[in-house]
Amino acid sequence: MGRPTGRRATAFGAAVLSLFCALALSFSASSAHAAGFTRAFTDDVWFTQGNPGDAQWVQRTSATGAGLVLLEVDWEAVEPSAPPAGVDPTNPAGPEYDFSDLDSRVREFAGSGMSVALLVTDAPRWAEAPGGPSQFEAGGAWEPNDTAFGQLATALAKRYSGSYQAGGQTLPRVRYFQAWAEANFDIHLAPQWVNQGGKYVQMGPTIYRNLLNSFYAGIKAAVPSDTVITTGFGPYGDAPGPCANVAGGPGCRMPPATFAQGLLCLSSKLKALSCPSPAHFNVMAADPYEVGGPMTHAAIDRKSTRLNSSHLVIS
């Protein structure tokens, strides 16, 4: 079983209904005409492994008119141990994997009229760099192994390619895969900042770029037509620092625009910087926390003059 969902609730709020990539998933940027919106649904109920009463929640989700639902894949839950020596880590039937709960959830949506997107996050201990702060190591956030993450991505894409059989039945097709949850928050990915010569410099965007690129390559190696979505950028930000308190404070939450600029190798004025390994993805996501109607400007923390909600537009 995966970690308790309190960690997710800290970032998303308990039992929230939010729009997930609705502006993108209907959607291809290659289309010459404007794409319509796809109503999408995510809620803490879909971030709990083996949640009782899933069937009624599928019905309730369908009743919202959603065309897409986001399900979490807790990396620790599906791959609790490292691949044994000599075993292909991209084989979804490998002995290190346990996809039984996820298979059941994906199957529940077959025939519902809703597509599934899989959010893959939270590294198992064996796939984290050793020696990190205990709270981050325990949460699966400390410098996850990007190679292992890419191998998991390939296994997932193969398993949900629409032709893979498990238990004598062909598993449903999944086309949308999201790499990590709110990677600009230390609670999900750490460290965001590191002290170099007495000055705090960005680290989170570099760690995440490596994870994202490995994930993208892993998905595309199995099913090139699948869609890879970036982390949803959490909307709050703190000043640079050491992050002594995971709930927030200096260094714990990189402002989303700052994180995105680092990920995309852009300066604060959106000028291209040298980038030996540019980020690869199909869709950029954001997790906006509403402060009013769609024409309302983002709220501002008057004490720090930092935006606590941001909008990033990629053309």
C-alpha cells in the first residue's frame, strides 16, 4: 500500500474538485483550429490506494460531466522494491511490480465515457538519494532517481497500451501520463534550493527536468503517441532558503513562474539561456487555486509582495 494521503491533502486541500489540464487535453498544439475544453475531475478519493466504494465514485464522477479523471500512481506502492539483478526494469510483469490495485481502478473507468490520466509521483526509498532530511526521504521527495523513473514510465505505458493482458483480460488503454505532483513544493520534490557559497540557488527545476525527460523518453519508447504532461505547478511561493518546515517557509515552495523558468531554461525576462538538456513534454500543466472569477488578478501577499497564485502561458 502507498503512503497515507495526508501528504497529498496538504498540497491540494481535502476532497477538492479541480480542473486538470482542461485547456490542453482536448487538445493537440498541432491542431490548426482552437480546441474545445475537456471537463476533467480530480479528488482526494482518487488519490487513495484501494479506496472502498470506488464504483459509486465512478458514477458520481461521471455525473459531473467529466471527460477525464486523474488517478494517482504512488511509485512506492507499485514498485516497493528495486528490480532484481538480471530483470528487465521496463517489463510490467517484473517481480518488483504490483499493479493489481491500479489495474482495478483503470478497469472501473472502461466504458464510462471518461478517459484516465495517470499522475505518477512519490519515490520509494530505494529510488531516492541517500542522506536527505528524514521528512523528505519518508515522503518520497528527496532527489528521486530519474533513470528508475523512466523505466517505470515505460512499464506503465506498455501495461496500459491497450494490448497488454493481465488475468486473461486485455487492460484498457491509457493515453495521458503526468510526471510528478506539484514539483515546485519541497513536500513533493526536494531540495528546491541549495546553499552555494552563502547564496541559495535553484535545484528543484534541474532535478525535475531530469525526471521529466527520463519519464518522457520512457513513455515514448513504449507508445510514441501517448501524451506526457508536466507536473502541475503549485500556485504558492516562498523566498529562497533551507526549508525547515515542509508546510511552508523559506525554501519550501518555489514560486511557479520561477520554477517554470528554471525548467525551461529561461531568464526572468523570458530570454533563452544555455540548456544542455531541454525539457521534453507534450502538455504543460498548472494547479491554479482560485481567488475569484476568471478575470480576477492573482492575490498578493502584501508582506512579501510575492504572488501566491500565478498564471503561466506557453504559446
